[in-house]
Amino acid sequence: MNLKSLQIKIILIFSLPALTLIYFSYSLVHSNYTKYQESASYAASAKHTHILSKLIHNIQLERGLSAGYIVSKDESIKRNLQKQYQLTDDAYTDLMKFSHEHKQFTKKFQNIHLIRKKVLEAKINFSDEIKYYNALNKELLHAISILMYNLNSESYNGKALIELQKLKEYLGQERAYTYNQILAQHKNKKYIQYIQQLQKKEEKLKTIFSVCASKNTENLFKQIVQKETVAKTDYLRKMFYLQKLSSKKDAKIWFQTTSQYITQIYNVSRQILNSIVTDAIQTQKEIKKVFIFTVILWILSVLSLFILVYIINNLIKKEDKLLAKIRIASHTFDSHEAIVITDEKGIVLEVNKSFTKITGYKPDEIIGHSPNILKSGKHSREFYTNMWKELLTSGKWNGDIYNKRKNGEIYPERLSISAIKNDKGEIINFIAQFYDISDLRSAQKEALYQANHDFLTGLFNRKLLLQRLHEENAKALRHNFIHAFLFIDLDNFKSVNDTYGHHIGDELLIKVAHKMKAHLREEDILARISGDEFAIILVNVANSKEEAKKYAHKKCQSIINALSQEFFIEGNKIHIGASIGIKIFPDEKNNIENIINDADKAMYFSKKRGKNSCSLYCEI
């Protein structure tokens, strides 16, 4: 075969894949251009919705403050209202800069300065004021519904966002109506009935939201909307219906709590919209890369005709290296887990993007080096010896390990190492896969703490108390220890809640816990059982039961004396006492429920005897 014939055949052979590449490139361009337009539309809709949502949020705040000022004429509310006017105007300016499509809304908004003037001069009633603001937000919500209706990304959907905005608006109306009624001298039954209707609508919207929300949206809602805020809002609602909210202070607490709730929902919406914009921009960047890649393909298809002969001459030389890369590639996959590939001596050959993301080391900083730079120093030499022994024996090792990031931070990871062998059974590579389990460990630790501690005082709760009581009872039986169990009930606590409010009562419980803890040893156990009831386990207090009784009685008296002193909370002088029941254990019953019940009976004996005293169960 002459050279010319060979060249013609090479051109003919190469033309088919070249045409295939061109066709593939065109299809890729067309497909990604459609995606580019779609992502650009998503980004614009999300930005537009975010601006509308921000304006709605500020109008809701202005509406709520106006509702309170109309009935109270309170100067502090007026100052806050005037500041809010500027924030609302700024949000409206942002909308006008972004879009001039909302002509109907703009027409209505032009009357806002007249409404504000009437509010400040007390020349408008609550009904007209809230009707105006509701109409503004109705227009904006309609605009959001149009923008978000067809939005469906991989992680979020527009329907859930629409329901979230409606829920936020109903909460805003409830805040305004309730705020007005707390400050009003005479309650309006019609308004109270409307508040109840709003709450029913809110519950219905929550149900709809949970059905149509994606998993990402639902998880984000649970992370940002705090259970404590929701619970406090529900509690204030109950107090409102019981007509226990009537002061300016109560109104302020209501407004702050519901505003916090509404802001949290607003933050959910804002974060979702920001994520949509970020995802869309990232998609656009990736599509631009595809365009560049396509052009390169076209150029390469031409250049390849000239360099093909050179490539063929080098194919044989590269065959062994290519086979090695293929063997490695067969064990590598795209994953959120970090992947490290080393040679038989443990020198790093390749890492993936997740490795850089987790450790902070870029590929050029680790390739050619040993993974030992990741060692945390928290494991012994014996640990690593056993790891390598198992790896070389069985060909794999799995477990949790502590490693160190580039910035020096030590973190836990779940690690899996596999040995790769050639046809002769010789180890030629190691592949390690791992992922950061810091969040998992933190979540487990936090969940364990919440399950075993009182949310208000931070003391042990009843569950952990019973567990520790069981453990200490078993220790006492084994080592002949003598313990004392104290059942404490605060005297006159209910009157504190009724007189000063539950927030003062909560602060009092925290101070009581601190005082009692100050009178205990490090090994003693203090727990809050429920409400105003506490329990103490005095551990190994004496060598005989008589000495134990004296010690326990003396300790109880010191606690009673401490709790009988005045408490100063928010300028209020508060007096309480404590009735304490004492149970020395272990005894013949040898049952922790009996220990608690006996101490409880002794405590009630102290109550009947005149309160602010202590009694031993064995003496009643």
C-alpha cells in the first residue's frame, strides 16, 4: 500500500467520526440552548418574586404597626411606624427599578402617603386602614402566583412557594388584627371571629404546603421555622382568647413573636428563591462551557486529520498507561464522597472534587504525596498498624476515623479502603472513599441532649433522672452506699405566673435551678421533673442511715433558706418557698418508683404542715 492510498483511507476512516462529532455538537448546542433560556427565565422569575416578597413583607409590617397605633396612639409605635415607612418605600423603589409591569398596584400604592397621614393624625379607622393594605398585598400575591405557577426545578416547585406566600399574608393579617384588639379598650367580636377564620385558613395552607412541597423545601422549612416560635405564638393565641393579653407590653410581645414567625417564613421563601437563582446561574455557566467545548470539538475534528498519523505512532507506547488508567477508572465513579487513588506504596495518584471540598487540599497539593498529611494525631500507632494489617490481609478496611483538614480543623469521617490487584494477585493500587460525618455526629449529640434535658433550665429531665436513679440505686446495692432522694415542689409558684406572667415564671425557674445547683456537690444530681417540681439525688452522703438523714435534712434546710430569699426579676420582688420530701435509699423495697413515690408523699406532708419545710418519709 502506497503512502497516498494510506492517507486517503485515513481521511475516509476519520471523516465518519468527525461528522458524528459535528452532529453530536449541534444536538448538544440545541438542547442546552433550550435549557439556557429556561434557566434564565427561572432566574428572572425568582429575582422578581424575591423583590415582590420583600415589598409584601414590609407592607405587612407597616399594616401591623398602623393597626396598633390607630387604637393606642403610642409614641414608640409611631416611631417604629415612621421608620417602617422608609423601608416600605425602599422596597417599592427596588420593584420599580426591576419592573414596570405592575400598573394596577402602582396606581393603588400612590395613595399610601394619604393613608399614612390619616393614620398618624387618627383620621382613619382600623377597618379602612387594613382594607387598603390587604388590597396592596393581594395585587402582589397575584403577581407572584403568575410568576411561580410554572416553576418546577429539581429541588423546588412554584406551587409550594405560592402557598408559603399566602400563609405569610394570613399570618400578617392575624398579627395586625390581634395587635389592634389587644390594645383596643373594647373588643370587637367581628374582628375576633375573623381572626379565628384566619387561623383556620393558615392550618389549611400548612396542609397544602406539606403536600405540594418538595423534600428540600420541607427540610428547609423545618430548619428555619423554629418550633419554639410556633409554640410561643400558639400560646399567645390561647392567652388572647382567654382575654389575658391587654397591656401594651402584651401587645409588644405578640407583635415581636408573630413578626419573628413571619420573618422565619419569609427567610424560607428568600432562601429558596436565592437557591433557584444560584442553580440557574450555575446552569448557565455550565451551558457556556458546553458552547466552548463544542467549538473545540469542531476545531479538533479538523486538526485531528493532521495529527492522526502521529497519534497512531504513539498509541502502542501509550497502551500500557491507558490500560492502567482504564483499570483505575473502572473503580472510580462520580460521587459526593471523596475518592483518593494511590499506588501500591500509598503515594496519591488522583483525587476527586469532593476530596478538595472536604479536606481543603487541591489536587496539585496532594498528588505525589502520602495521605499521611491528613493525620489528626488522635489515633495511636497501633490503630494504623491494625488498619494496614486488615487491609493487606482481607483487601479492605472500613471504619470511622478522625482526620485533619488543610486549615488544621480536625473532623470525623467514615472511611472505606479497597486494595486493587492485577492479574497476578499483586496489589497495584489503593482506593479510599470517605465522607464527612461532622453534621451527623453533631445532630446525634444535640438530639441526645434534647431528649435528656429540660429545655428551659438545662437540667436533667424526668427520663434521664429515672435512668440515673436506677444506676445510683444499683451502685448503692453493690458498694453499700447510702443515698438521699429529695422531691421538691415550689410554694406559691402558681401565683407568680398568674400575677406576673409566664415569662417571669420561666425566668424564676431558671434562677431557682441556679440557686439549688450552687448548694450541691459536683457528684449530686439535680433534675426538673415537671412544672415547678424538681428532684435531687444526694450521692453517697454518709456511712449510716442516721447520718444520711441528718445530712439530707441539713441540705434541704439550706435549699429552703436560699429559695426563701427575695428574687428580683425585671424590677419585681418575688417571694416563694419550697416543700421538700426526703427518701433515704436503698431500702427493702429496692424499687426506684417507690423511692420517688415515697419522697413525693413526704413532700405533700410538708405542704400540709405549713409549706416551706422538709420531711423524711420514714418519720411521717
